[in-house]
Amino acid sequence: MNPQQLDEIVALHDLNRHPFYRAWRAGELSRSTIAVYAAEYAPFIDSIELGWSALGDIHHAAEERQHAVLWGRFRDALGSAGEPRCEEAASLARCAIDAFVDPSQALGALYAFEAQQPATAQSKLEGLMEHYGFTDHQAAYFRIHASDYGERDRLAVRADRLSPDDSARARDACERTCRAMWRALDGILRDGTAAPTGS
């Protein structure tokens, strides 16, 4: 499969165009709203290692476990937002875990995330530093992913080797995951702006 097919799916669901990330970049979200995001997105971030494990890349799965620790540092810097309760965010985590049982689907689901992460991480990093007073230590998760397309490129090499049937499964998983990530941001924006605001 030409990886450009996956890129075309991802481009239709560019998360940096979502109102939540646009408001983040502009400093228009409260810290409490970002805290809701940090808590709600954590189960999805925790699941990423399973996708790399499904591809047999145990080394990178271990790296993703360390990335989840950095996400926890980001979440802790914002204070507790309570237990995750956004159904759309929970559905995203379930969508990923369901895809991660099959290597072809895992590739497509990971591509949906990893292909976008460098640009979204850069955008969120700039917002955190400019508008929310974050330190490098607190924003380490975003700094290490900003403009780093290595994971996307590794997945693209694998995608290029897929059979037609496996390619179809990868494309379907990529589409499902892209849609689930967009819907998760919809739900988090709704729930976060309904939460008590903070400075």
C-alpha cells in the first residue's frame, strides 16, 4: 500500500483544525479545561504501547511506556481533574485497543495518531509555553514529539509492504481512529468548558 493513502485519510481529519486545539494555541482555554483533556486522553496515551507491541516492536513499546509517564507529568502539572468520564474519549481508547489486537489494524490506528502527533505536539507546546506558564519539564511530552516524524516514517515503511487485504484493514483502522480522535476532542471540549473554570 502506498502510505499516501493513509496520509490522505489523516489530512481529512487534521486535529490542528479542531476548535479545541485552535483555542489551545490562542490561549483561550482555561487551565481546568486542559486538565480535563489531560485526564480524559490519558487512557488512549497509555494504550499506544499495545499498538507497537502488536507490530512486534517491543523496544518502541517500552519507549511508549516512558512517554505515558511524561503524559502523567503533564497531567499532574495541571492538578487533578477527577476520574475520566467523557464517553467520546473512552470510546477512543476502546477503538485503539480493539485495533491493537491485529497487526494491520494496529498499523493503521497508530498511523492516524503518529502521523499527526508532531504537528499537534508542536502546536500544543507553543500554547503551553506562551499562554499557560509551563516549564520544559512539565511540557516534556510535547517537546520530545514536536516535529519528530520518525514514528510516522517507520509505520510508512511497514505500510508499503502490506498485502491488499491487510492494506484495506489498515485503511479502515486509520479512518476509525481519526474519527474517534476528532470525536474525543468534541467531547472533551464540551465537558471541559462545562467544568468549573480556573486560571
